Amino acid sequence: MKIWIPHEEGRSLLGELPADVRVEIVADPQQPPAERAGVEFWVPPFLAPGTAVRLAAELPDLRVVQLLSAGADAWAGRLPAGVTLCDARGVHDTSTSEWVLTAILAHLRAFDEFARAQARHEWASLDYLPTDELAGKRVLLVGAGSIGAAIEARLRPFEVEITRVARTARPEQGVHGVAELPELLPHADIVVLIVPLTDETRGMVDRKFLASMHDGALLVNAARGPVADTDALVAELSAGRLRAALDVTDPEPLPAGHPLWDVPGLLLTPHVGGSVRGLLPRAYRLVGAQLRRFLAGEPLENEVVGGY
């Protein structure tokens, strides 16, 4: 059998495999090898474009697609019958939670403003009022999966009050349901989005959601751009009522001239939450373990069902 992976480094990171398993490097799904028979296990590139899913229909022996991303929205429900889709749950917990914590602290402590002052060679401290701080903040985590748990663990030492929200309530674990958001949002100083993109979460952060947040609250989106209504977010930021830190946008990449570039109160990064040096070792440990389970006929982990 053959396995396609996107990185040459992955060969050594996969660990020991049976001699009859042939590993091929396919870095660009738009330019796959001509010989596609025998490919049973495919690992697409990290954050591969949505069009990459079309290649699955051209692989007659494909049985498993193992993603390197935690999100599976571009792939769920679009694979041929009989192909199992698995995400990379757990791989991005540390990197994405670090981004969230960094974005919150950088925004509250005005590091982006100080960086711009540095570029202008201005010693800006005399022009600034005291910055905001994280201590004492009420944080609403919308998304209670493994990344949400990692974010919570990193926030706990900062003397914050954390409320967790999931698709369905888990009272025994202190987790609220999405239906409770209208009651929870007005009390949150910081709202962190870390939900998968599904039919239920697309556009979840709409005008009503944002209007429920109190003046000066901070919205942090480390999920997917379409979870938030961009026009509604632009309106609130333009009015100066809310602040935001975004690693994802809709559309993405954000085109030149888009209003989001110039709204006040926004800290923006180009979808780099998971792009760290430790990604490949963590990712290929998962891929290697999944491949060995597949070869042994054992159940795979992180199987995507219903978009999750």
C-alpha cells in the first residue's frame, strides 16, 4: 500500500513502518503523481485549500484522510463513501492556546500600539494612559474541546474568572450550552471563540451576539473566520464599542482594501496560530500512530463525525 504525506521530514518522523508500506511525498495536491492506485492513506498539507478535497475522488483505493489541522470544515461530508476522515485534535493545543494568550495580553497591554510607536522612533509612554490588564477579567470560552481546555489551563494563573460553553451543556463538568450565550455574553470581558466551523456555528457571532457583549469587551477568534459575521464585526469595531483579536477572517486571506484592515481596536494575525516549529513532530507522531492502527485493523482516533 501507499501513503501520501506532504513533508519530506515526515518520513523519519512517522516512526517504524512495515516494509510493504510505500511513503510518497505529495506537497501540492494540485500536482499529484500520475500513478494514484494503491494510495490508501492520505495526509494533505496543513491548511490545504478547500479545492484539495477533489483529489480524493481520484484515488480509487483511498480509505483514510488524516488531516494535519484541528478543523475539518473543508473536508467533512465531501469525501467518497467508505473514506474515513480524521482530524488532528490534540496536535494544535499548545500552539493555538499560546496564540490566544499572547493575543489577549498583547491587546490588553497595547503592545501593537507600542510597536507602531517604536517604528516611528517615538517614546510613547508619556502619551499613554495606563493600559488594561488581564487580572480580574471574566473570560467566556466558547468551545470546550481540547484546545479550549489548553487555553483554560494557560489562563488560570492570571487571576481570571472562566466560563466554558459547548454545543450542549455538561452541568456535571461546569460547562454551559450554546443556548445560554444570551445570558452569559453581557457579563464577559473577553470572549474567546474556539469552535469548529459547522452549519450550526457558521455566522454564530452575528449582530445580536456582538450587541450582547458589553462596551469595551474583547472578542478573540482563534476558530474560523466564517464563525463571525464580518460586516457586523466591522460595524462594532468602527463604532469603537468593542475590541477584537483575530487570527482568522472571512474572507481569507483578507484582500487589500478590506475594511477590517483599518478598523480601530483590532489586532490581526494571518492565521498563524498553529504555525510553529513544533508542528511537524507532533503532527507526524499522530500520523504514525494512526497509520499503525489502520494497518492493524484497529479503530482510528479523531474520526470526524457530523463535522466534529
